[in-house]
Amino acid sequence: MDIREISELSPDERTAIFDRESGVEAVRGDVADIVDRVRTEGDVALREFAEEFDGVSVGNIDVTDQAERALDRIDNDLRAAIEDAAENISAFHERARPEEYREDFEGRELGRRFRPLDHAGVYAPGGTAAYPSSVLMGVIPAKVAGVEHIAVATPPADNLPDATLAAAEIAGADAVYQVGGAQAISALAYGTETVVPSDVIVGPGNKWVTAAKAEVRGDVEIDFLAGPSEVLVVADSTADAELVAADLVAQAEHDTDASVAAVTADEDLAEAIVAEADRQAGEREREEIIRGAFESAASGVFVARSMSEATLFAEEYAAEHLSIIADDDEALLERIDNAGSVFLGPYSPVAAGDYASGTNHVLPTGGAAKRVGGLSVETFLRSTTVQRLSKDSLSDIRETITTLARTEGLEAHAESVERRFEK
């Protein structure tokens, strides 16, 4: 992992750091073909792709019954952990529900109400690997929103991970399908003989999953187009290099394409972070992946001339995960708007949000935090405005309406108001 001075970054380096690529465009053509085949061939295509991409001969695509049995097969400690995480995630998302209202605006009764979407599809990466946390993060906010039917799609395997299946049962999923990749997104979007079509599709995935989301967007809602995992730690001279490095190493073990960075105005701290990250990487089983992530063009420890420059760097980076370990972390946070999820202080590791603090870990990457927030209850809701006007309140804005309508050449709009006073 390199140490770089922010003031000396070249235009090309800045582009690599701030315009992080997900690799989606390279596979868009192939993904379009997969999506089209599933849309037209249904379950037949899903089974053929399972053989081709996963090396698995799929019998039943719907494995909901296996999820029910998995709950009894996992050990008590794992079950307790999943249930505890689910409870925390549910509590946070219950608080995050938007409130309906109907209020008086100078005689005009105006309001907003929320209704859940009917069907939601949740993608959970996996296959032979188990990611129960991704199941919880996708299903629970949909459940809190009141979605009628929630389906989980996860890659097929000869032995699907009980942890993933049990998490779907605990979270309250209505169906679980063993189908992965771009083909899963197409199935959730358009439906097959087995898979129920969704109104919205959410959840993390690789570039093939993300490209498929881009392909079906417009026919179905999606959360956002996410790329590899990323973290930025903003640290001042009071930060513990060991803890900063631990967060960098934790995100780096996801993928060699992950972006892991720290920014500080303290050169000694920068050197200590690099040394500690190198030491900790050597202790991990996924050392090769971690070191690959360290070499990413968007990774590194960046030295600022001041903490003000560090916050400007963080604002431009717009990290998926932003950790602030500093004496006055609240003051620094006030100056940074762009982040998917923020972790304040030395005892708020990103892993807490990844698993069990309660916030959602499905977050925007690649700088998208400048435009969109993470997965939430509102992802699964549609809003409707409501209004009731009395004759007097309509009279108050009568001239405003008719003047604007006639200016736009829409005489019938103006007449629809005038007739109410002619009767």
C-alpha cells in the first residue's frame, strides 16, 4: 500500500481515485443475452446456466422448504447471532419508516401517504459461500415496509449453505430460489414458470449482477448499481494506526477490486498505518486478495496538508463506508455530506454495520453516494400525495392556476377551475 501526497496527485491518479469503475460495461453485451434468454425460455434457461456457470445440476429451483429445515440444522450460536442481528436491523428500519401526514396549508388540506410494493426480489451472493447478512439486509427492510411477497435468489450449489437459508427463514422471506448471477436478476424481473416477478430488485452482487440490474432497470425498480466494496478512513493524529489498518484490511478481504483508503494530515500516522496494514495482511487467510486490493489505483494512504484538505478529499471520494477516527469526529462529519454509511470513533468498526448494529450494508459505491443513499424501507415503498380543497381555498389560488394554465396554452385546465365557480 502506497503513501501519496494529495497535493501531488496527477490528473490521471485523481480520476482513478474519484471515478472508480465497477467493470460493468465490459460484460453488458453478454449479460443482455443472458437476460433475454431467461426472459424467453424461463426455467429451462435457468437450469442450463446453472450447469454452465455454477457446475450444478438444478432440480428444484424453489428451495423454500429447505430454508425452513435449515433453521433446525444450524448450531445454537449461529442461530442466536442471526436472530440478534435480525432484531437490531428490524429495530433500526422500523424507526426509519417515513411518517404519513395530512396537514393544513392555508386552508388546503395536503398530505402524503406510503404504500408497500407488492413483490420484492432480494439477491444474496453465495453458492458454496454463506452470506446470511446480505439476506437479512435485503429482506428485513422489505418486511418492515409491508411488502406482500419477498423472494430471495442465491446461487445454486449441491449443498446450499444452511446459514443463508436459515437467515431467509428468520428474516421472513416468502420464497427462496437457487439461481445466481445475471440470470437471477432476469428471473426476478420478468418471472419464470417457478420464479414470481418482482416490482423491485435489491442486493449486492458482482459485475454480472450489476450489469443485469442495469439491463432490467426501467421494467423493474432496482436499488442502485453497486460495484466492489470500499472504505475511506479519515484519521487525525489521535487515531490508533492498528485500528485504522484493521478496517482497511477488513474491506480488502472482500475482493482484489475493493478500494481501501485512509486520509490524514499526520505523516507519521500514515507511515504507521501502512506498516500495520502490511503486518495484519500477512496474518489473514485471504492475504493474496487483501494485497491485491491494496494495489488498486483507488487504494492507499493519502497525506493532506491539513484536516480541512482531508475532509475535502473525503467529500470528493464519496465512500461507500466512511470511518472517522479523530478527536473531533462530529466537527469533521459536519463538513462531509457524501458517504453511504458513516462510522464515528474508534469503537465503530465498519464490520458492525456490515452485520449487526442495525443499519443497512447495501450501499452505493463508485462515488454514487453523491447522488443516492443506501438500501432502506423507502426502497420498498411508493408515495402518494393527497389533497382536499374547499371552495374558499380553491378560490384563493384560482387566479394563479388559470393564469399559469392559459400561459401554457391549456385552456381546458383553466376552465376546469372556472366551472366550479359558475355552478
